[in-house]
Amino acid sequence: MVQKAKILLVDDRPENLLALEAILSALDQTLVRASSGEEALKALLTDDFAVILLDVQMPGMDGFETAAHIKRRERTRDIPIIFLTAINHGPHHTFRGYAAGAVDYISKPFDPWVLRAKVSVFVDLYMKNCQLKEQAALLRLQLEGGGKGEVGEGKESAGLLAELSARLAAVEEQAEALSKQLDDESADAAAVATAAHLERKLTGLRRALDALEPGTGNTSSVPSQG
């Protein structure tokens, strides 16, 4: 079962963190505080996050440097980063943020509804990816237990296939609805690209599952889900 997503909030000012928590509490996810870039990097060593809200101006390691460290790590480089900034940034400042790996910029004071909407998109994508990993794990289990030729095991495998197919169908339906929502809202290009990647992974998993159905032939080759 997919647990709540974790959202990392990075800001050196406690009042700003409190405001972010008040705005995002309606999403009913796990909000994790970090008061510096160093503290954020430490949190990222042990936990997985759906999205990072990162203040640009912080003493010591600023948002740009923190983002650069996040993107250099294999474990964290794919986590979406939304920069929060209170300064009037020109084109050069914006380019520096995107070059550091940000998917979006939000200026302070920000619209609470807009912030929640942007964060919720990445939370939904994260949840779909978690569900996809569960389906892939079930598929691997089926492959490892297949080919033993015993009647009891065959029935158990058939039941597992049916359960996997039903779960996958639910994820496919949710992913399709999310893609339509992104198209309707003219969402960020990064969110649309992530959703498209998720759909490709779902297609590969569906093909692999279809290959396991009785009478469909060889089960030795399964598309990679990475």
C-alpha cells in the first residue's frame, strides 16, 4: 500500500516554514522541515520525497548551491524542485535557477491556491510511480515463481496475475486521468514530461503482463521498468 508522500520544505526563516505548512496541510501529506541547505541534504540521505520547495536566499549554502548538490546525487537527481524567491529576479537569475535543476519558480508572497495546485501535481505523479513499482515487484515475483509446473502453484500464479492485472488497470486509469488534467490546465512542461514517462513505463509493464497470460508465448523477456 502506498504511504503518504513526503514534501521537503527548505527555508531559513521559521515563519516561512510555518506558512508553507499551513498552506500545504490540506494535501494531507507528510511535510518535512529543513532550515538550511545542509539540513535539506541530510534529510535527502535517508528519505524519499515527492517534491522539494526550496528558498533561494539562505545564509551559507543558498538555494542554487543546494539544488546543484541535489541534482548531482543519483538518489535525488529526479526529485522536482520548486524555487521560492522574494526578490525581483531578471532573466539571468531565472536561467540560473532552471540551470540548477528547478522545475518552477514561485515568487513571494505567493498565491496559496497556485502553490497547492503545483505541489499536488508532483505528489500525484510520485504516488503513481510508487504504485507502478509495486506492480513491477509483483511481476518479478510472478516470473521468479513461474515455470515449476505444479497444479497448485499454477492456480496461485493465475490468481496473482489476475490481481496484478486489476491493480495495473487502476493505475492506468488514474494516470490517464492525470494526463488529461495536465493537458487541460496547461501544466508545467516538467510535469507533463514526467507523466508521459510514467505512461511509457505503464505500457511496458502491461506488455510484460500480457506476455505472462496463458497461451501468449515466451515469458523470459520482460521490458525494463527503469
